[in-house]
Amino acid sequence: MAYDEGLAQRIRELIVDELDVTEKRMFGGLAFLVNGHMSVAVSSKGGLMARADPEDAERLVLDDGVEPFVMRGKALRGWLRVDGSRLTEDDELRGWVDRGLDVARGLPPKE
């Protein structure tokens, strides 16, 4: 399954003025990176992969449509999978994108 190009375009529109954000195709989806760090990604499995402060992530997974992101059977700390049903409103999508950008910007640049 290919990633949702409509969701990718909505994210592009939200970050149009964010000069430090780049796009990269990864894992069958489309990632938005800051200084080499993924902030959010449109998943090939639907919805969004979103970076969050690990302490916030514990609270955020209590919401419907939000769960820990699991890779190879292990939940990745500070990463969430957000169901597409949680992304229909631009304000909600903006919240996830802004959260991911903030966390990625707080990390040291990758070389």
C-alpha cells in the first residue's frame, strides 16, 4: 500500500514556511525531517507516525486512535502511530506535526 499523498500534501501546506524541514521517502512512506531527524511520517500502513516527548507519549496513547509505534515487536519510545481518523481536522493534524517538529528540533543535528 502506498502512502496517502493527500495527507502528505496537507502536511506540506502546514510546513511551507518551515525552512529547516526536508522530505524523504522511507519505509514505503514519506518522512518529514529536521536536521536529519524524522519528525512525522505519512505511513504506508495508513495514518501518521509521529514523534513525541516520551513522557507525553505515555499520556497520548490513552486517546482513541493513538498507539505506540511498534517495530519488530518492540514499541519505540517517543514514537506513536496516529490513525487517519484522528487527522481529518487541520487543527488536529497541525498539533501532531508541530509536536513532532518540536521534538526533532530539540535533538542534535545528524551529520
